[in-house]
Amino acid sequence: MTAHAHFDVVNTKDLTTVSITGEVDLSNAEEVAGKLFDTVKPESLGLVLDISEVRYMDSSGISVLFEMSRTLSARRQSMSLVVPEASPLRPLIDLTRIQLAVNVSETVEEAKEAATRP
């Protein structure tokens, strides 16, 4: 756990689901990245990352998302983000066009479905 972010992790047979609340910025991005990389099991199909309760994210946080996407892709694992339209992060997510690299869903259920789709 970081000073600005709290993690809730659920590992199932197929997926790792991580919900982050709080803020992801320069002060904690490295720690957030480490926690995410350590959490996803090699045998998992991928990661569902729920950032719907993140109030603030700067470019350091966005870099973590892209790096996680690249790493998981190299391991042949998927990544799905949960970012509802009403989230304060949605304009930032849309601006960065991360949806070209990972699935972006409205709900955890949609993200899980996308992550397990062949």
C-alpha cells in the first residue's frame, strides 16, 4: 500500500483483479507498478485493473499502465481497464488512446469477460 493508493487484489484461477483507490502520481507510481507486476501470476490469463475509484492520475500513472500492458503482452497475458464514462480519469484515458493497447470497459464484469475472450 502506498501513501496515496490502496489496493484490493483478487486472484482466481484465470484472472488477477486489482482495484485501486486514491491517487497515482509521481510520488507513488514506482511502488504501484511494483505491486501490479508482483500481483499478476504467470499462469493467469491476465489482469483486470479497476481504476474507477482513482481520483487523480498524472503522466507517471499513465506510464505505469502502458508499461504493464507491454509486459503482459510479452507474457501473452491480457489487460483490461475498468474506467466508467463518469470517471474523472476517462478524459485522460481517452486522450492517451490507451484503448488501442488494452481493453477499456465500463464495469469489472465487462472487463473480465473481455480478458477471458480468445
